[in-house]
Amino acid sequence: MVLARPAFVVAALGLAACAVFPDLDERALPATPKHGIVVCEEAVAAAAGLAMLERGGNAVDAAVATAFTLAVTFPEAGNLGGGGFAIYAPHDERRGGGGRRSAVAMDFRETAPAALTAEMFLDDGGELDPELANRSALAVGVPGSVAGLFELHARAGRLPWRTVLRPALTAAREGTMSASLRWKLTSSGMRERIERGGGGGTFYPGGDYASGGGGGEPPAVGAPFPQEALARTLERIARDGPDGFYRGETAQALVAGIAARGGVMTLADLDAYRAIPREPLRGWFRGNEVLAMPPPSSGGVALLQALSILDGFPLDQEREATLATVGGDGTSGISGRAVHWWIEALRRAFADRARHLGDPDFVDVPVDELLSPDWIAARRISIGERADAGVLPLELALPDAIGGGADTTHIAVLDTDGNAVSLTTTLNSNFGTGIYLPAVGFFLNDELDDFAIQAGTPNQFGLIGGEANALAGGKRPLSSMTPVVVRDGGTAATLVLGARGGPRIITAVFLAILRTEVYGETLAETQRAPRLHQQWSPPQTFLEPGWDARVVQELRNRGHAIEPTTTRTAGLSGIETTVGGEPVGVPDPRNPLAAVGVEDGGVEVSRSVHAGDPRWAAATRGDGRDVDWELLERAAARTDR
Ligand code: DON
């Protein structure tokens, strides 16, 4: 509904503005979206969120229901044993008041157990042992998801807690094997990781396998796949809230399972865990307010730095000149010179990440300075016409590659009141450490690899760091997760974005904002366009296939080390709308089974959303026809039981 704006009417009559300028409460709010949308990476979980919206729940109810359901239907990344971040942006925001009318950046990142030290991860020669950092019980951070989802819901949810847990419970009790999970279970390396971690009996049943009944094949797509232990855990959480996880039976099973594998997490570590509601970072880019995650995420700072640096370059003139001469890719007016600026901006932001960012409750993170006009201007001035791989050298070794696969997943929700939730959750690697606790039915994260456990030694993503991100008991490892909400003129949400992909998350979100705001592309067009990735170290820039050859040549001419990559660089889930318009959910075509739920419109998978775009027709992950549409109906229908 578009309301009149009394303030402006009165001002036009020539009355003294100071006397009549109303309070925010009295002022008209921007129009709200025409329908609600949920975007995530799995269809049953999208249906769960949608069911909340259709029952009168808000974006928070939907995001929380979707996150819990992903823990059942998408356990490669959806989780109870991991952590994440969420940005909540209410439509009628009142700054600083707390509660449901204030935006919040919910930090439910895992913490290091109190007794953990960096030395525990070193081999006999004093070198970091990647096996310990990624696959052992030492790598497991104190999980944050249950506390974070509870806090978010308590602050701004509308439906009862039990109701938002209901779809996940139904999916756990009555679930069938999804195409997406089966695809993952049969992909390279997963059987070994899961059977070794104790999940063989659940995910590869049928054999008489010493490690817990595995050795068989995963159930066929659509075959019954109830997860009873997980259902019991969810039931305890539904009944007791965080106490159903951080205390009692679940906590005891967690600590016992970790201790049996040589970990050091205690009941006291679990009991002490708290999600932290933080003030979101607020930056501006081209008339839009960008609400982003502060440390211990590096995502918000790096994104805002890169956008701010670029904002001083003549992007529009360059685009117009390119369109006029068709010297770029011929469609969006993206030239090699502009992409050179993008890369150099990213390089500087990632250099600052490595040096300055860490958990603000343990180290002094100079966020204000890193985002200050002087700091940004200095970085801008340092960018010339040629690639500059020597920027801001840290005295740290340079790895020669970035790491490959791993797992995380993003949920974007917008409701008809205009409230937005952007929530990223992760176990870090696929199925985390691979350690699965049959008694409670979930996987444990390997998030502590995100610390710079040994200064200068790269982690699985090739990221290096120093003191700011050193490991310490109780501390949160630095993250790249970048949930954002972009608001038109600081009011209505027009983009809700986030991604999977380690450091590539930051570049994926950066590219989506840049391409929509500067190059006039729709979010769907930005999703289908090839991405690039640059993270300062290593110095190369990685390009997905499909870039215009002239742009690539120009980058090489300017001295850029360009490396083609066939690794899909990230997976972005997003929503785009105009103020008061019809919001569009845009899953990433790189995952054809990612899903969009539209209020009063049902659920659709990415494969059909992007159908007709030949570039993505051959995407490999399953087939929309394999989605368990019946379970989806049941999960949605039974939420009110
Ligand atoms: O928090 C982080 O930055 C990482 N643990 C995220 C891992 C990730 O995105 C892997 N995804 N594909």
C-alpha cells in the first residue's frame, strides 16, 4: 500500500519544517512487497519456509523453519552441528531500540573449546596437519546454530517455536531420500568420509561394516529415509529450546562422541555458548544502504571496502564508452579496464582481511578505520592501470592455489510486510569433519580450520592470516560468510543475498551487487554470468568459463595472472525486488536443485527457473523431476499439528 507522506505535504505549504517534521512512527513507510519469497538450496526446505509465510508467519519464522529443515534434507551443509550468521532487516526499522523493530546481525559462529590450543594441530615436525584441522574431533567448534536460530526467533518471530520446528520434524520422521542428498552421498570422497565418521549405518546402510553398519548403497531417490535419532534431537529442541541441545542428552552425546575421537570439547563449553546479536555494518553504494555482517565475519568489511573503493572510479563513463564501441562483452558494457578495477579493489580488501580481521571480542579490529574515507581513498589511489600483485605485502608465505569444494548454504527470505532475513549456515567442509553421531543424528563441523592456526600457512581455502585470527579458547574463527540486505535509499529491502563458497562468497555477493547496480543487470542475469574470484593471495584471478575473450585479453595485457577454473566458484541464493514490487527469487543455476518458494505460488527448482538459458542447460546435479514433491506437501501441510 502506498501511503501519503504528510511531512512533504506540510513542507510544501511552507510551514516551519522543524515544528511539523513527524516522528518515524507517523511517517509513511515505503510500500511492501506483493508476495513473500523463500530461496534456499533444497526444495523441501523451501516449502517449509513457505508454509510459515502462508500461515501468517514472518520472514524470521520462514528462515528458521527452512534452516532446521535443511539440517534434515541437506545435511552436507544444513546443520545442527555447525554455525552461521543472519541479517534481519525489518521493514519499519527503528534504530537502536533492540527487539523486533531493529535490524540485527545475529552471530552464531562456532567457538573454540576452552582447552584447545594451536599446538594440538601440529605434526611431529611442527607443521600444521590438515587432517587434524579438517577431519578430526579437534576441528569441531562449539556449534552455534541452535542458539542462533532460537535467538533470532525469540527476537522477531511471530509463530510459536514449536510450529517453526514442525516441518523439520516431519521431514526427519517421514523423510524420503532427496535427489540432492543422494547426489552428494555418491559424489567423490563422501562415502569414505562419512563411513569413517560413523554415519555409514545411516547413509550407506545394509552392509555389516565395522565402522557402523555402512558398506551398502544410499537409499534410492524417493525411498523412505527416516532419521529417527535426528527427529528425537529436534523434538528436544522443540520442547526445551537451546537447553534441548546445549544441556542434557544431546550435550552429553556430543561431548562423549568428541572425546571418543580425541577432541577436547566439554559440557561447560556447550553450556557457555551464546549467540551474539550485533549491530550490522551499514555501508552505502549508489543510493542503496547495504546491511552486512561485522566481524567475526570478514564478509561485510571486505564487501563494503571493495564496493567503496570502486565507487570512486568512473564506472559509468567506462560503461558508456564500452557500449558505444562494443569493446567489452557487448551486452552489459563491461570492459577489461573496468574488470581490472574490480580485481584490484578485491585484492586490497582481501589483503586487509588477512592482516586485520578476527574475532572482535578477542582482538582489536579497526572496522571504522578500514571503512573510513581516508583508508578507502588511499587504496583507490594505489590502483593504477596495471595489475599490482605486490600490494601490501604481509610477511607471510603465498600459497599457489585456492582450495576446492566444501560446503555452506544460504537462505534468503522476504515477507509481505517487507521484512528480510539473509541467513548463511555452514559445517565448513561437506558434512563438516564427516563425524556423525548416530545417537543424536547429526554431523559435526570442521569450522576451526577457519582460524589461521599457524600464521602464514594456508587453510583449505588457501586463506592465510596472522595474529588477529590466531586460535584461542572461546574465540570465533574469522569467516567469509556474507549475508546482506540491500535497501533502496535505506528503507525498503530490494536485494537479499548470500552464498556458499568460502572466500568466493565475498566475490559472488560483490559481483551481484556491482552488476545489478552499475551494469543494470537483473539478479538472474548476474547469476548466469560467469564469475571471477580474486583473494589477494594467491595473486592469480580465477575466471569461470564464458568471459568475453577481449576482456580476458585486456586483463592479460594489463599484467593480470588469469587462471581459468572449472570449479564452480560459489552458489548464491538471492531475492530481487523493486520497492512495492513483485519480488523474484533467484537460486543459483550452478545448483539446479536449489529452490524458490513463492507465497501462494508453490516451489520451483533452479533448473526450471533458469530453463531456456543454454549456458546452464547441462548443469549436472540431479533433476527437478526427482524432487520428492509429496514429502514437500506433507512437510508443508502438517506444520500446524
Ligand atoms: O565461514 C567460512 O568462511 C567458511 N567456513 C565457509 C565455508 C564455505 O563456504 C564452503 N562452501 N562451499
